[in-house]
Amino acid sequence: MAVRGNLEDSENRHETAGPEKLKQVGRSYPLHDAEAKATGRIRYTGDMSLQGMLCARILFSPLPHARIRRIDAAGALALPGVYGVFTHENTPDVLYNSQVWYAGQEALKDERLFPDTVRYIGDRVAAVVAANEQTAAKALGLIKVDYEELPAVFEAEQALRTDVPVPALAPWASPFFSKEISVGHVDECFEAPDAVVIEDRVETPKIHHAALEPHVCVAYPDHNGKITVLTPCQILYSVRLVVATVLGLPFNKVRVLKTPMGGSFGGKQEVTLEPLAAFFALATGRPVKIQLTRHESIISTRTRTKTIGYVRTAWDKAGNLLARDLKTVIDTGAYTSNGAIIGMAMGKKAFRLYRIPNQRYRTESVHTNTPVAGAARGYGSPQIHAITEINIDHAARRLGIDPVKLRLRNLVRPGDLDAGGGPPLGQAQIIACVAEGAKAFGWAQRRDAPHGTGRFRRGAGMACATHSNGYFGGFQDFTTMTLRMLEDGSMILNSGIQDLGCGTVTSMKQIIAEVMAISPDRIEAPEGDTETSPYDVGSQASRVTHVAGACALHTAGKLKEKLCREAAKLLECAPDEVILQSERIRSAAHPEKDCSYGEMVSLIQEKNRTEIIITETFQAQDNPGSYGADFVEVEVDTWTGLVRVVEVLAVHDVGRAINPGFVRGQIYGGVQMGIGYALTEDIAVDPVSGRAKGDRFSRYHLVNMPDMPPVRVILIEKGGDLGPFGAKSIGEIATCPTAPAVVNAVNQALGTNLETLPLTPERILRALACQ
Amino acid sequence: MELRFTVNGQKQVLEVEPQARLLDVLREQLGLTGAKEGCGEGECGACTVLVDNLAVNSCLVLAHQARGRSVTTVEGLAPSGKLDALQQAFIQKGAIQCGYCTPGMLMSAKALLLRKPKPTEEEIRMALAGNLCRCTGYVNILRAVQDAAGTAESGEVRKA
Ligand code: FES
Ligand code: FES
């Protein structure tokens, strides 16, 4: 690792300088495994090959809803090289929910390894385990399935209708979950005679996470009844929980190892292939790999939850937001997954961005015969902010007030409480984001620039968003870490972290390095292994930097105390007179008796008979908001309906950037995902056949390099909350403001009120035709 | 069917099925797992390798089409262990996150720089149009290629 900071480290960062001068935190080190990735040396799960390993391929349902009458696997089983065919008849019928991450968590359990009634095109019918991929694929084609087709429903609002019979998808009624959060006097505000009421119906699509690595998993049994699962996952302990539950194994007989992550974005957060691979490995006694194709990853794993939002706001003429009435319809697809809690996650955000004294949020979740929804970067935030921020711009147009001014008037301020009863917002710097952003973007000029009257129209738009920093205030949130200094002065952090390619490992090293006055490359920080690592809640809920990072900070602090205490005995001074500097240790009184960390640790072992090791549990005690505002300029081709994003400025309140390069990297990627969400990405389930139209990359369009606009980033770093050095989350919030900002820009360019995402050329042309 | 070709400077004689894809032969028969399969249909570029210095999607090419040719994979970019300027720049500029697109990106960029050592920004964007990345928004990838080519402007990416 080259020990040098990135040139841009000081650029575009608005900091309130802390009292201390930081040496490691705030520098842009490269990823710990960047060189392994650049040389092709790194082994992703799909690159691994174990002695005697078999391959599994899955037969996915071609029908959206059907009872399986009979499965004839004789032909497949007769094929040489086939080790087993698995169906609902010879696999556990244990029901589970793929999103539970802690033992005892309540959730509707409706998934099993292979159901006897398939619920969507992409549901699992059977699997072949064979000597190689080719044989497995060939055998799949020989399985004969006799289906009894059942009626199906593909649209969430169809599933809510009471006037026509809705096909029974699950043992629960439709909606299977509904909830309301309400503060103040909402209805009265809408009835006030001078209230300006703005109403919208916003629809957001089911999208594919599109990690470049399709889903993959390897599992192998050992000679003592233990199953080891190699998986690029986000929550090791969630995988262990579900695998052990389905297989009926003690937790200590399931070992889960986090492998290098080829991208996730929530797509690999839930447990999908792992229990299958583990079961096949147990059943065949051999290592088994399951590697999905892109098409299979799209239709059969998880998607971003399709959401329909109804939003009404009441304003006074001056632009004060008096009340908001929000309702979401959550389409979780064929299995429950996180279908209940994601509606709540959306609702909670609605109380944390603007000061709204009167607000009601209602949510209803339904099943449909479509691909299953689940965790996805932002966990409902991209949806709820698309819904509410499009509405805010609509209001600005109607009130004749500039959208930036309208927002500045109503946004939350640092130190505000959560009107919905959630944790305090902390140093919520969204006003600073919007104000700085508007200046740097040249908002006023761009907004007033003529749109053009010819074929191409220009417009500028912006949007704001907030996201969480862990589970404090909702669920248990803590992490345990063990940190050691070895006899040569190098260090090992043993923890349950899972790096998703965002830089978790390096960030932890930087935090520890800062405390211990050591170079980050002297620290080894392997990712989690459920057999040997302490517990971690997982790389989810934007908690890693804020909570796990704080754990690293506290653990390092404790380790330093211990090192100083032990060294003081040998240096014959008080512990607080021990000085650590550049990996050397001495007492203030006798600076000449200075020795290396390694020499001191060896001496401590020899003379004091102890080890420099600390195990520390850190419990989260706050959950401030992370905030972001995106400013976007677009050009719309009114002949083709194609939108070109000309430039994006993203301003984010991150508290403190542990590694500014990583933070910017998250934002660039988040913007790419957000533009796709606004303009092109949609799995697009056909309302008649239930088939996903965007079921492969040739029909599912990610923003590519020519279409990616330049992105400028401004970081607001004012600290003040309980993360390490004040750090807050960035990975999820990074994508939240982008899509509504793009939509608002298009609406400004065209004078439309488009509110169904993505803004496809057809939708744009239709709106223009209606003008 | 016998296949003779050169891979990363090494002559190879293999027994290869007529229908085998180049990608599978590289990964499975030669253990060169650098090239990845992200889509299998020529859309993502994760499988990009060089065949006689031209970038190809190895998921779309039959292995036998490489008969007598010279194939370079990401493993062959730093033959003596010394990193290629592109690899160096990708690491330093933060062009790598999950890294799954990286081998393909590097090989497409390499093909470009072999053909055009000082490409314009537009040429870089077009040369990498077939390489998808979900992590980086391409911003630092563009910077890294410019850096390796010595055409980097200081500061931000092109202003509109
Ligand atoms: S795997 Fe070859 S282009 Fe995607
Ligand atoms: S770095 Fe993850 S896809 Fe490009």
C-alpha cells in the first residue's frame, strides 16, 4: 500500500477543524485489496475450485403461479455424472424468511428450499447436482414437471382490490401488513380554507441491483458433520441463522466465511443460495457450487421493492409546509422477505428531512406473483424520497417559489428531534448541503436559463434525502472486536466485518492506526468468519462506519491503555507518561530509552507475562441522520424522449470522511445507480404474463461510461455525532437524492409533472403529447 | 479438438471442445480466473481479454477462434510482476471498488492505449462503453485511464 494521501484530500471539503491533528483519518488510502483486484489474483467465490467439487443448477418456474402435481426426475437421475436431483419431495419443508438477521426476530416465514406451489416466474422447482455445469444443465432439461396453473396477480393495487377475488398467494390476507404513524392534526390542515394542497401519485420500479458478480455460493461438509459456507454476503450471522434453521444444525456446526464481494448493493444481503448449497453439500457429502447466470440473478434473487406512493401536502402561501399525508403500497413480490419492515423504514425517513408539524404515514404491503423484493441500497429511502421530493417540486411550481428556497424554509436543522419519535437527528447539516450546493452549482443562473424551444430542452433540478446510521432506536445494534499487537509490533483486528468493496477493511485500519500511532499497512483486518470472529450485526443499515467504526475506535483506545499500562511498568513511569509515536514507545522523562512497538510487546510478554490484546463490545448510542442534496442539469430530446444528464453536483453531510476517496467513490456509484433508477432501469414485469421484460443485460439498461455525466462532490464534515471522529454513513444515502433530482430537472425542462419512474422515452413522449 | 495458441506469452496446446467459449477455457482449463462472466451475452465486458491486442468479449468467442493467436488476460498485464501503468493508476485513483469489472476494464483500456496512446476523453468513454461498472460511476476509471495515458487534467472531470 502506497502511504500517500490523494491530492484531492483537501478539495471541496467543508470541515470544522477538530482540536486534534489527524494523521491517518481523512486520507485517501487505496483499498486494501486493490492490487489483488487489479492483477486478477483475488479469488471471488466463482473462481474457487475445491477438490471433488460438484455444480448445482436450479430449474426455475416458467409459470407465475402453479401447483406442482408431479416431478419426474428419472431421466435426469439416469444421466452419468448426476449426483442428485432435489425437489420439494426430498428437501426440508422448514419455512424461513430470507431477511432475518438475528435469532428471535419476528417475520412472516413463507419461503422454503423448494415449494410445492410455485409463486412466480423464477421460483425454485428443482435442482440438479452434477459433476460439472454442462451435465447439470443437460439434466435440468430432462426433468419433467406437471403443473396445475393457478390464477396470478402482478400488480400491487390489483392485489388490494376487494371487488374482485384476489388469488390466494399466501396464508395471509392482502395486505399482509399495514401500519400508520401519525403526528399532529393532519386532516384539519387540509381542510383549512387557504391551504394550498398538492397531490401526487408516484410510482417507483422494481429494479435489479446489478452487482457485476451474479449470485454465487460454495458449501462443503467436513468429516465431523460441520458445513462450511463460502459466500459473498453482507451479514454472516444472518446466513448462519437461516442455514442452521433450515438444515436443523446447531449454530456451531455451520461455519460461514465471507468471501470477496463482487458487488451487492443489498442484493446479497438476504439469504438466497446459501441454504441450498449447504443442503446439497450435506446430502452429497461433497463441496457444491451454485453459480447463477445474470438472467437467473435478475429474476430469482431479490429486487428493489416496487412502491406506489400517494402524497398530499398542505402549504401556506409563504411556502410553509403545514401538513403531509403519505401512503405507500409496497409490492414485495411472491415471498414476504422484508415486505413489512421496508414500509416502516420508508415512513420513518419521512419525519427526518423537513420540519412538518402534522404528518400521517400509512403503508400497506402485498404479495404479487412477481420476483421477490428485498434489501436494496437505501432500504426504502430512494423510494420515499422519490415520492416526497417530486411532490415538493410540484408544490414549488404551484406556489411560484424557487425549489431551493422552498426547501431551505422547511428543512430540519442541526439538533432537531425526530417528530415521528425516532432517535434525534444529530448534527443534521442538510441546510448547509443545500446552501453550499446551490452556490457551487450556480443554481439561480441554471434554473433561470432558457429551456430552449427546439428539439432539445434544458432543465435544472435538485432533491434532498436522509438516511440512517445503524439500528439504534429500532433494533439491537452492537459489535464486538478483538485487537492484538504482536511481538513485532504488527496488529490483527479480529471482527465480524464484511467489506462490500466499499473500503470497510481499510477504514477500520485507518481508525485503529490513528489511535495507535501506527501505519495502517501494519494492521491485518480479515473479514468475518462465524467460527472465529466475534458477533457483528452486519454490513447493513448504513451502520458499518458509524457503529463498527466506533467499535474499532473504542477497542483501539482500550488497547492503547493496556499497552501504556504494561509499558509503564517497564519504563518505570506512570501510564500517562508513556508516549506512542510513529510505532515507537518511550516515557516522557526518558525519551532516549525509546524502543519499537515490537520490542516493547516482546518485553511485556517476557517480563510482565501478558499479551497486548483487548476484546471490546461497543453498543450504538445514537443514530443521527446522514444527509445529501443532488443538483442536476439535464437535456431532453423532445423527438426521441431520451434524457441526457449533463452534470451532477452531489453534496453530502458525512460528519467526517475517514477516507475521502472512498466516500467520493460511494457517491459517484450512487449517482450512477440513481440516474438509472430515474431513467432506464426497470425489471418491468408484464402485467399480462408476469414475465420480466428486463430479464438480462441486453434488455436491462445500466448507465454506461458514455452516458455517465461528470459528477462533482462536496463533503460537509462538521462532525459532532458519536461515530468515529464524527463519521456518518455514505454508501446508501449516496444514491437517495439522485433519482428525484433528475426527475425534477426533466419536469422543469419540459414543464411536465412526470411521476412514474423510470422516465422512459415512451413516458416522456406521451407527456409531451398531452401538453 | 486440439487448440494451439499463446496465452500471456506462454504457448499452449489443449484439447478443447469445438463449442467451448474462450472464457471457459481460460478460466477452467488454464486456471486464469481473472476474466469474469457478468452476463454471458456481450453486454457487460467483465470477460474482456485481448486477442492479438484487440479487446474481445471472451464469452462470445469460441476458444478455437483464438487458434494460432496471442491472448492476453489481466494476469498477463504485469508479466514481470511490475504493474502496468493502467493497473497502477486504477489502484491509485480509486478506480476499483468491488473489483469485479476491473479485469475487463483494464483490458479494454489496454487495447485502447495500444492503439491510441493519447486518447481524448471521448475516445476513452467510447472504448469503455461496453464495460459496465456498478460501483464507481466510472468517474475514477476515466481519471485512471487519463492518468495512465498522461492526459489527465488536474482537478475534476470535464465540466459540462
Ligand atoms: S460476460 Fe462477456 S460481456 Fe458480459
Ligand atoms: S468496481 Fe464493482 S463493478 Fe466496477
